[in-house]
Amino acid sequence: MSLLPRLVRPFRSARTWIALGVLAPVGMLAASGIMLLDLRQDAWDKAEQTSRNLLQVLERDVARNVEMYDLSIQAAVDNLRTPGLAELTPELRQLILFDRAATARDMGVMIVIDEHGGIVADIDAVPPRKGHYSDREYFQVHKGRAGLGLHIGRPIVSRLTGERMLPFSRRINKPDGTFGGVVLGSVKLSYFTRLFSQIALGRDGAINLYLRDGTRVMRQPFVEADIGANIAGAPTFQGFLRQNSGSFVHTSVRDGIERHYTFTRVGDLPLILNIALSTDEIEAEWRVKALVIGGIVLVLCGVTIALSLLFGRELHRREAMQSELERLSLTDTLTRLPNRRAFEHAGARAWESARHNSKSLSLLIVDADHFKRFNDRYGHQVGDEVLQGLARCLSASVHRPNDLVCRVGGEEFAILLPNTDEAGALRIAEKVHTEVSTLAIGSAGITAGVITVSIGLAAGAPNGTALSALADLYRLADAALYEAKTSGRNQTRCAGQQCVPAIPPRLKLVCTS
């Protein structure tokens, strides 16, 4: 761990701010996304509920009208068994056979057909109109199958009126149970057209009525070619057959448009009614909201990120300046070594570490000999070169990361050596003398000169000694330095004893012309 105080780390706060400035918009986007998904689900729920409500209304209307018309058909079948009916006049026979419900606006023809296919009674005409119907599908079905009940056939064009109708029929049995003919009633397809056209489902929405065999009875919007078409093999129709009611999304085989289908069976009848809504139209309103909300959120997020980046860059610049200022406050500008303030911070930490770990701490105070003479004789420029050269020599004398070389004032330097006893510190002092002996300073017009240093050394462990603070160690080293100075300079003195290392050869000041 470095002994120098930790500088403010540039970019940490800036990066934190930028990270928050990015994460906040991401959170906004996530929240907006969840909100938009909820709005989309609301649109689908609304479409589902609307379709079910409309389907329920339509189903009840169709079922009720078919039931009423079927009651009229059943009444006609039952009234044919009235005793003496054949002896009555045609007008009276018509009144007995048919009730008023069969004359409603959307009801088509209602006739009684005998076993040969001819009309024997007609609700709209006395005597009955002429016609032959043994070839009709509903006639053949009842002729070949007794007990069928109400039969709903495929849409047909009436031979009496020329209108498209949906036929309803019941079998007439003779007293011996054999086939005696058919009572036919029909509903005009215009009834379904008018009923379905009252509901607006959008451009691609549709209402369909099918027989269970897949025959389309009616479609809204109305297209002539759709009536009577059979889609029994289509995936959509197979979905209608799986259950009595439900909903699903599928692509129509008719026009390739994806729709949401809501369907139900009409009462107990072989009819299937469905409402189909285009999925694009279901989501159309939601898409507009999503574009507006999403655009606003994206703009706000972009602005937030941009401002965060700008603020982060400014914060980064300020922190870099603060870090540089703090670094400069701990650095000697001439020698680029840590200054006295840095030495005091580092020394306090080293002292506490040595006290905690019960390790030795050594201090060398190095002072340039006769430095004032160099300044006075050769000028401050040469003096500055001397100090810079000494800084390089002292730095080259130590190699451990925690060893610290500082300029503590003027021509005085300090070397702080954690985990180092007196013998180890003395070896560093000898290396300092050796490095200084290689120092060469050149300057134009300078006569010969010599650069040497005196060193005061103090070593000790904070625990178990009389030392109570770093100031005590510094005081001892300074006293040893004074002894080295008064004893002739260019030597090292240890606090409390004589420890003068061998003096390296003196180096003359090299002059250049």
C-alpha cells in the first residue's frame, strides 16, 4: 500500500453520475414499456368484451325469431291433423293452418307440400300458388329420414318470390307414420342483413352466420359471392367447431387478414354466429398512443442522457482539475518529488503501520553540502540543476514501492524507509553517497566544484521504545545530520552513535564551454 495520501479519483463521481443518468432513462423506458403493454392488453380486453356483448345480443335476436317461426311451422303440422280439415273452404283452412306470427316482415313463404312435392296450402295465397318441390334438399332430407325435427337448409332463392331465403322445414307424417309431405317456412336473408348492418365493426371487421356444415348463410359486409360458400375445411371454421363458444386469433382464408374471432352457437340450432375484428384495427388506437407516449419518453430519455453526459463531462473535468491541484499540492515543482506536506501524510501513515505491525521504521535526512556556496557562486540555475540531480540520485537509491523520497525544504531531502532497521537504512545511505558521486552538472562558464551530501539516520520501532511520534524520529535524524555536518560533511551519522560509511570519491562539477 502506497504511503502517499490517496488523491481524489477522477471520473469515479463522473462515471457514477453518467451511470445514473443512463439507468434512469432505462428505468423510464422500462416503466413506459410496461404501461404501453398494459394499454395494449386493455385494448384487447375491450375488443373481447365488446365482441361478446354484441354476439350475445345478436344470438338472442336470431334464436328468438327462429324459435317463433318454428312454433308457427309446428302449429301448421299439428293443425293438419284437425278432423274435417279437408271439407273446409280454402279460406277457413288457411286460417286454421297458419298463425299471424308467420306473416312478420322478414318472414318469407310458408307453404304445405304434399308427399309428391306439390303445394297444398299457402299462407299468402288462396287458392295456393303452383309449384313443385320434390327436388329440393329439404324435401329429400325429410322424405328419407323420419323424426328429424326442425331442419335448417342451405340458403336458396325462392321459386315463388325470387328472393334469397333460409329454409326451415318439418316433416308431415300420415296416420300410418309414412311420409306425408313437408311444412316449409323461410326467413328472408334481408333480415340478417338488416340486423348485422346496424353494427359498425371497422373497415376489416365482419359478422358471419354459418350452418354447422360450414355453409355461410350471411356475411356483413355483404358480398353476393359469399352467400352459400362452404368453408368447412378452413382452420377458422374448425376452431368454431371445437366448442360451443370462445375466441381466438387467426388469419382469414377469404382475404388473408388476421382477425380476432369471437363465436357462439345459436341456441340449440345448427347455426354458428361469429364476430371478427381486425387485429390491426383493435390495436390502431393503441398504436397512436404508443407512438405519442413512446416518442415523448424517448425524447425525454435522450435529453436526460445528453444532459447527464454533459454534466458528467463537466464533473470529470472538475475532478481532474481537483486531482491535479491536490497532486501539485503534494509535489515539489522543481524536483517532481513529494513535498513536505506529502512527507507528513506519508510519515504519519508509516508510523501507524509500524506501530500496528511492530515493525522498524527508518528515516534518512539528506542535505546538500555547501549548497549556498553553489547558489552564490554559480547562480540559481546551477543550484536548481544540483537539486534536480540530487532528486534523481536519491530516487535511484530506493526500489521498494513503499520507500518514499521527499524534498522537505531548500536543499534538504528525506527518505522514509518502512520495515527497515538501522543496518538496512545504512545500506541505503551508502547507496545515496555512491549515486551522488556519479552526479555530473554542466553549465557554461562554471569553475570546478564538488557535490556531496551529509546524511542523518534514525531508526526505531514505535512499540517498546521512547519514540512516541514521527516528530521524535525526525528530531533524532536531524540531530544526526547536524553531527555529520559538524564532523566534516560528506558522511552519514546515526542517531546516538558513530556510523560513518566509507566516503566515495569526490566528483568535480563538470563545466562546459
